[in-house]
Amino acid sequence: MTAATVSAARPTAQRAPSARLTFGGVLKSEWIKLWTLRSTVWTLSITVVVMVGIALMFGFFMNLATENLSAEEAAATSAILPSAAVVVSGYQMAQLVVGVLGVLIITGEYSTGMIRSTFSAVPRRLPAFFAKLIVLFSISFVVTLVGVALSYLVTIPFVPQAVDLADGDSIRVLVGAALYVATIAALSLGIGTLLRSTAGSIFTVMGLLLVVPNILAIVTAFSDNVVIEAIYKYLPSLAGQQLMAMGGIDPMTGAMATDGLSPWGGYGVLVAWTVAVLLAAAVVLKRRDA
């Protein structure tokens, strides 16, 4: 047997095709990862239940308040508290629940050490971060929209006038609630990425959404300080809630759509806050060790 024959008899080594990492694959991975967590199912279920429960409560008490009124008086009451505002009245509690989910989606990986596996699979890191962002925003938007739809159905028997789905302002309020809550979830993801700590991030989110606005509301009520009033006006939650305002005021918060801050302008302020936090989080994520 010649050397050429021996060489021909040996099996030829086959090179395994290199696995190409695509953003679609990372996106699918983050989708699966999120839905395998029990906290995701519980959090999103609570979001829907809270939204429907609060809307039902507001609708019930509104029905009690208007059942003995004349048609003109009931119409005046609906002008003060429109039916669309009743339907989305649970969005403030929903933002807190989804905000916790936005924190946990990243800090949970840091606390368990799973973030090292994530970054080993996605060495550039940012694709994994933006995949988390897309998955979180999409799920939060859809789930909140489901909560709004169910709230609409359960409040029909109670509100004096049904929501006019052909009215542009009503549609803005209904869809705007889902946009607002999803954007708050994205903001919470950025805060969680910056701080890494679950407790610290949740405290920061709650402080930004609840504590700081209430403190500044008290200060502005007893002070004419222009700077404090401007800060209060452009807080992410107060500005973003203008998206649900009808007739220049948000009945749930009393937040006024003041000069230069229209519903979409207010939402734009919230988006600016969110983008700034997410960009800072992306920079820190890229530079900091896992």
C-alpha cells in the first residue's frame, strides 16, 4: 500500500460550521429567558388584575355618584372625569408593578451570577442589553393594552357615557396608558443596569415615580419658586402622564398640561429621560466588569 493510498484511506476532518451570533438569536434567547421566570408571569398577571380592579372600582363609585343625577348633571360629571380616564385609572399602579419587572430583568442576573453566562454568549454585551429592552417594552405594552381592553369591558355597565372609540383623544388616552407604562418599564431597566442592586434600583424607581413628585407637589403648593416648579413639571412621571390628560388635566393626578407641555410633548419628556438613562446604562455596561 502506497503512501498515497494510506492518505486516501484516512477520513478527512470536517470543520464544523461556525455558529453565527445574530441579533435575532439574542432576541429569542432573551424572550425565552424572561418567560422562564415565575416572577414574569406573576408580575404581568398582577398588572392586568390591578388595572381591571381599579377601573372597576372607579366605575362602580362613579355609577353611585351619578345614578340620581339628571342627564345634564351626569354629562357634566363625565366632562370632569371622562370615561376614558376611568378605563385607564389603574395605570399608576401598573407602572409600579412593571417597573419592578424592569429592574428584575437585569438585577436578577447580577444577583445569581447568570450575567456572566449572558456576556460569555454575547461578548459585545450591548446586543443582549437592547434585546432585553425590546422584549421588555413589547411585553409591557401588550400586557397593559390587554389590561386597558379588559378595563373597558368591565366599566361599560357603570360609566354614564361609553368611551367613544372614534374619538382621537379617547384613543390617545387608551393607547397612551400602554405606551406610558411600557416606557416606565424601559426606564426601570436602565436604572437597574446602572445600579445592579435589586433593592437599590426598586427604591430609586419608586422614589422617582412616587416620592419625589409628592414632595415637590407639596413644596410648589406653598412656594412660588420657578425652578422647583419647572423641575416638578418635567419629572418623568408627571410629564409622561400628560399623555392620559383630557381637557388639559389628568383626573387621576390633577397634573395640568401647562404651557408648552402638550400630551405628546409630555410623553416626549419621559422618552428623553428614558433614552438618557438607557444610554448611560449602555456606556456603563460596556465599560464595567460583570
